Amino acid sequence: MCNQTRVGEFILLGITDVQGLQHFCFITFLLLYLTCLLGNGAIVTVVICEPRLHTAMYFFLGNLSCLDIFYSTVTVPKMLTGFLFGPQPISLGKCLAQLHFFHFLGSTEAVLLATMAYDRYVAICNPLRYALVMSPRTCLLLAGACWSTGFVHAMMHSVMTSQLSFCGHNHIHHFFCDIKPLLNLACSNTSLNMSLLNIVTPTIVLGPFTLTVLSYLYIISFVVQKVRSQKGRWKPFSTCASHLTVVALLYMPVLFNYAQPSSGSSLDRDVPVSLLYSAVTPALNPLIYTLTNQEVTPVLKKMLWRKLLHERK
């Protein structure tokens, strides 16, 4: 055990300390954050207000949009403050809370995307039983399972990290409190934490990813074997295009960061990759769903048009 003074506060060093680059990054990530809030907020509003969208697919889409708003809010505001005022102090308690909510929401989103893939599988491969299989009760149970899985996974990390002792050096070379940089600062044994990070976290990532891949393999097999016309084949693929894009945007950087063994020597690589799924992807998701979806876009335009007419009167 280290004899130095115990650390009760950390310093988040952020992405860069170059003055000109900080201003550019502030504007860029502020725009991305506003896009995330407005875009995902619009989708949640549309799904709630439009009766035609009260289906399983849009119920899960509303959950995804809520997750993206919360997920981005966990890290981006603190990062933006760092761009303006330099390295940001954060207490140990707040650091653990940030770590918990980041992994809670991230794990939930990974499992939710697999659930959405299953929903598409049932809708395309078993349409006659879709309403029965994906009943409102089933949807609530699946959504509850997604949120519960994410919460339990994050709780394991936050409890295990809270048991560590920190002393001496307290500078975190990251824009938020993630597990890897905190383990690097610990002056107590982290072998159990590393085992959790190298075994449980990849399982949470790879499990849903495997289910998603299997769902789409079944969909492709069904469409190729059962659907004869080109137009008929294109329709199911077009309904899955937005979900597949979102899956790729989330899973590629997450698999890169967490699905390979962690040695604590990869922080320079982790920071830009973390930016992709914590700040960029939540802003792109609503754009992907509104631009490629034939049902959300007209309803959104209709609501905006009504609002404009109401303001003119």
C-alpha cells in the first residue's frame, strides 16, 4: 500500500491543451450535443404524440433516443467546460457516479440494439404472429431487461472501483472518469477489477452483438429463400437499414475499446474512440432514423408545420 496522501479529487485533463484547438473542439462538440438533444428529443416527442407510432419498433426507438440524450449528457457538458476553462477537477464521488452512469447507459444501449434486431426479425420472418409475439407487455419486459442488465453491469464496476485506494498522482488523461484510467491511478490491487473489465464487459458487448448478427443472418436467409421479387426483397432491407447503421456506429468503436484485453497502456487510443460513441454517435442516430425512415419524417414535418401555423396566428 502506498504511503502518500489519499486522493479525494481528480483532474480531468480532457482531449487537448492546445488553445486554438480547444476553441474549435468546443464549437464542434457543442453543435453535436445540441443536435443530440434536439434530434433525439424530437423523436421521443413524435413517438409519444403520434398514435400511429405506438408500435414495438417505435417504442424501442423512443427508448434508444432517451438513452442517447442521457448518455451524451453524462460526459459532454463536463468536456465542454474543460475546453473553456482548462483541466476540470472532479471529486471521487462524482467520478464514480459518472463512471456508473456512463457504463449503465452504454450497456443498456448495447442490449437494446440486440432487442431491436430481434423485433425486426419477428416483423419480417414471422409477420402473422408479430402482434402476438411483440405485445405491449413483452415490449415492456424486454425494455426492462435491457435497462436492468445495464444497471447491474455498471453497478459491478462502480462498486469494485469504489473499493480501490487512490494516492499520489491524480491526473486523468481522459475527458471523463472511465474505468481504465482510474485503474491506472489506483495504488491497491486491481487484478479483480481487470478481470471484470476483461471478462464481463466484453461479454456484455459481444453477447448482444452476436444476437444482432444472428437476427440479421436469419432475416437475410428468409428474404433470399422466401421473397421472389426484387421489390419485395428491397422493402425488408430498407426497414433495417437505419438500425444496421446505428449498430455499426456503436459496436465498431465499443468492440475496439472493450472487447480486447485491457493492459492499461492504450489510453491514447481509447480517448478518440470514446469520443465516437459518447458524443458523435448519439448526435448521428436521430439523423439516421429520420432521414431513412418513411414514417417518422412525415410526422415530424407535420408537427413542425402545425407549430409554425400556431405561432403565426
